[in-house]
Amino acid sequence: MKQILILLLSLSFSFSYSQLSTRTIEVKSGQMEKFIEMAGKKTKKYNNEEGSARFWTYEILTGSDAGKIWRMRAASSEYMDNWDSNSEESQYWMKNVGPYIKNGSVNGNYMWNYVGEMSHNVDSENQNHVMALIYTYKASGEQDFWRFRERVVAARKAMDTAPKGSMHSVLCSSGCNGNVAIILFEYESFSDQQRYNQEMLPKMIEKYNELFGNDAYEQDGEKVDKALVENGRGRMHLRFIPEASSD
Amino acid sequence: MKKFILITILTLFVSSLSAQVGQARTLIVKDGQMAKFSEGIAKKTQMYNRSEDSDQYYTFQILSGPNTNNFIRVRWMESIGELDSNSAGADELKYWNKNVVPYYTEGTSRIWTRNANLSYVPEDSSGNLRRVIYYNYKDSGEWDFWRFRQRVRKAMEESGYESAMNVLWCSSGCTGNWVQVRFHHDGFMGQSSDYGEPLQNMIAKYNEIYGEDAYEQDSNSASASLTDDGFRVRHLMFMPDMSSQ
């Protein structure tokens, strides 16, 4: 377990990798299609080459921000230091995408570290429906929280049939209140998610218990419950928009 | 232990009597007014706040969190007594009211006291990026929290850490025991570099001075001393044009 803590510390302090950051954007009423078209043009033009920042665009489907855009950027430290509001890329965004954004409605910038060891990447295809579990854990609950995630990854990898969608873990490194982690699960659709929960999830739990002992899934899950702050569990659904994202 | 507690209390108290103090206000820029706000605040500061006997102001743009893109403006004072007076003349206030006030609304205002004994500013340290960690510790965790800060400062000095760290505690405007620890970096690349070998050297020095695994044990105790929501990280960018020199 000490290893997990060391890993998390090293991730928290490791900024040499791409830094993820997210913003929430409110699009003007009736302009979503146009926004997606223009944000897509900008992204394909400026954010597909090596060394450039990469963007992934999602529509938020549930919660208080439903209907807004959640745009995630991966950029190097060098790119972040040299970011210039007068650059061709920034000017293009302001001129072509800005008109479709509700005035002043680009909210908050949150920075995240991708926790690769707690993620399970598969060759996802058409997995554009995303469920995001949002957790805030107590500092004292860090080990219990991440042990469960680490074991879920191990169980998913050990399944006879791999899940079709990936599971990504990100940990907030700046901008959040408390220790906030988001776990993103990819599916094809709501029905696909339901099917996964009915058919695949029990198999994953079975594998979890097989690997870590009888009832380990339930016991570890209870520890996660205790690791969270009050109201430290949230959930939202997102629609990934590939046409407005880097390839 | 009692001796340590007593020393810490005395250190915090005595140092606060003559400590430097910052009055920090959050300025929320109105929609579409960023250019005018930035120009106004820069000109005002350059005209009225650059001489030694003028009020000293330092401005930071917020890079993360719900107030992203807004500003924190700090009036920096050598002691809290300076809050009783304001050297701004009528012209300065008039200029501010005409050229800056129309473009922002006031956010929160807090007073922060710098703890010189727990801060570390090496010679020639530089960098405009601040990674600021805000902590809120429980009353019962006070000693664990401050012991860790005291030891980190010592380990930084002994290991020759090259970037600055300033420790300030909230002396007005906060609920709870809020502390901010400000790490200075030369941009995100500098941050990346600081958290590589220099950090590892500092941790090694910490363990050398205070015992094997002391860093991990003390940082765990410091984490346990925090309230449930007592940990926040924000990035700020120092804006030299909008600040006293």
C-alpha cells in the first residue's frame, strides 16, 4: 500500500507529463451545432500535430451543468508557459468559436493528472457515451480509495472478455476543493451501460473476489465509502464529440 | 513534546507581532472588460505605487479553480499597523475609481500574515508562477501541521532548494485555521523541474535530519490534521506590470 502512496505522490508532483485541464463552456441558445462545427474546425486545424495541445470535447448530459460543453486539454509544460492570447490559434478560436459562446461563460480551469496505473485502456471503438464518477476523499482515506481502484483495474484486466470501453482515472492537481478524483467509464450508449452492468459487472466482481479474497469487493467498497467526505460522491453522464476533438 | 508546542506557540506569536501582512482582495473582472481592466490597473500601479513610500500592491491572475482568469490584488505591508492608514492621495483614488472600478466587482477580502520563520526565500530565487496550497487544519492537529512545515523549511535550506516558499496564515476573513503555502516556480516547466531532483533531495535531507521515513510519517500526520475540506491547490501568475516593483 505504501507503494500506492508513493505512486500518487510522484504523480501529484510529476508535471513533466502532459497536464490535463478542463473548462466548462456554455453555448448560446440554439448554437450548439455551429459551436461544434467551428470548435471542430479549430481543433482539427491546430490540435492534431505533435507538440500541439490536444483537446477532447464532451457535452454534459446530466447535473447542474447539463447542456454545457466540457472541454479537456492535454498540453506540455512548454506549451502552457508559451500560451499567448494573441497567437494564431487563440485568435482563430476567439473569431470563429467565440461568437457561439454565451458571454463570459467559459468557467473555471481545473488541472488534472492522469493516473495511468489506476486506469484500464482498451481499444475503444464508438464508445462515446461516458459515465463520470466524481469522488472527494479525505486525506486519511487516500489508501483505501486507491486500493479499490487499483484492484478494479486488475480485475478488469483479468476478465475473460475485456470490457469494450476504457476506464480512465484522473486526480485533480489544481483548482478543486479537497482531494477530487474522477473515474470515466466509456460505453456505446445508456443501453450499453445497462447491459454492461447486468452482464459484465457481476463477472468483474467475481474476478475481483477471486483475485483478492472472498467478499473483498464488498469489503473494499465499504472502505471507500468511509474514505469519502460527506456528499463526496457524484455522477454525471457525458457525450463525447469526436468531430470537435483531436484525432 | 510540550517543549516543542511551547516553542511553536512562541515562534508563531512573536513573529506575528512584527510580521509582514498582505491584504488580499479578489477582483472579478466584468464580462468583456479584461483589456480595459488590465490596462487601467497596470497604469494606476505604475503611476502611483512604484515609489518606496507609496502603498505597495502585487497582482496575481488566477489560473485555476472557480475564479479562473480573475485577479487577486495584495496590498503588502510591513506590519498590520499600516492598515490604519492609507497613503493613497485623492488623485490616486480618483484614478482608480475612474479607470479600474468600472471593470470589476469586489470579491472576498482577507488578511494574511507571513510567517518568516517557516518561509524560505533563497538568494536569486525567481519565477512568476505560484502553486499555492491552502490548508485548513483542525485545532487538534495544530502541532502536527506546524511541525511538518517547520521541518520542510529546514530541509529546504539544508538541501539547497533553489526556489522560494512563503507560508502565510489567515489572520482575518477566514473561518477555521487556514494557511497558504506558496511555492514559486519559473513557469510550468520550472515547476516540473522543481518537483524532480530538488524535491527528492529535500525529502532525502528531511529523512537524514529527522529519521528514516520521517517525511512520510510527518506528512501523513499533517494530512490527518486537516479538516475534510482543508486542502486546495490553486495556480496563480504574478503580473509584474500590475504590481509595485
